[in-house]
Amino acid sequence: MHRNRRRIAALRESLALAWQALRSWSTRQILIATASAVAVAIVLGVATVLIPNGLFTREIPPVWWNYPVWLITSAVTGLLIGTYVQPQRSAADVVAPTPDASHEGSGSAASSREERRTGRFAVAGGMLAWFAVGCPVCNKIALIALGYTGALTWFAPAQPLLAAAALILSTVAAVWRLRGQVACPLPAPRAQAVTA
């Protein structure tokens, strides 16, 4: 019981920090996140024929939930890409170099682990979304592994589960990245020391 309360409290704190990070984004970060979301939506939509096109065909028509999964995944992925954009800082934000650099490097192993985990979740979420919203019999991997009938019988019913997993993984990755921008921000860039 206490463990669940701690998890809920940690989730609330993570979401609050993520929201705080979003509210502090610069115009540049917002524009890059928006452009990235549109680019991901176009690439995923064209490849899975949710956007009708002459490059690809789809034997099985999309189902109703393909569209929200596609758009939400695109938005969350764009948001995630926006977290990798360093905010612009004014000259007043630049910190002069100090001779004591003992604080540098602390926590870099933990942040590196978190960075890898976030990246893995994001890639897994994107790939699962592609499998989830794509045509079950147009997917060559599913077709080779299961055959046409197997893809319809086994893979198509699993696609909503893949969609849920994709949305969860992508959202968790984005929240982790956003939370980290507030809980563990990058140090301000240092001014170059002038030597004579």
C-alpha cells in the first residue's frame, strides 16, 4: 500500500516537472518540436498509407484507432525531439569559468544511463507505432514470420496492444526527458577565459 502511494507521488512529481519544463521552453524549442512532429506524422503516415499516396499501397483498410495512435505518436515524438534542443540563453546566463571544477562530471554515469534508457524507449515506441498502425499483411516481417493468414489471425489482433505499448513507451521517454530538464538541468555555458 505504501509502495503504491510512493509510486503515485513519484508519478505526480514527474508529471509536474515535465509540465514545468514545457512551460519554460523557448520559441525555438517549440518550433523545432512542432516541425519534428509534422515530419514524423508525414513519414509515418505515408509509409503506413494513413496518408493516401502513390508510393505505398495498403491491402487492409485502416481501422478507426490507427489515426489517433498515429497523430499522438507523432506529437509525442516531436515533443521528445524538442527536448534535445538546447534553449537559447542570453549573455547574462553565461557563467564565468571557475578554477574549482569538482562539481563537473558528478552524476554523469546516472545521466548517461537515463539518456540511453530514454533513447531506447523512444526508438521502441516509434517502431511499435509503425507496426501498430501499418497494414498487417503489408508488413513484410509479419508476413514472412506468420504468412498471410497468420498475419490476419495473429498479428492484426495484436496491433492494438502494440499501439498501447508504443504510446506508453513514447510518453514515458518524453516525460523522463522533460523531467530531467528541470530536475537536472544542464549547467549554463561558460564564458571563454581570456589569457594574455
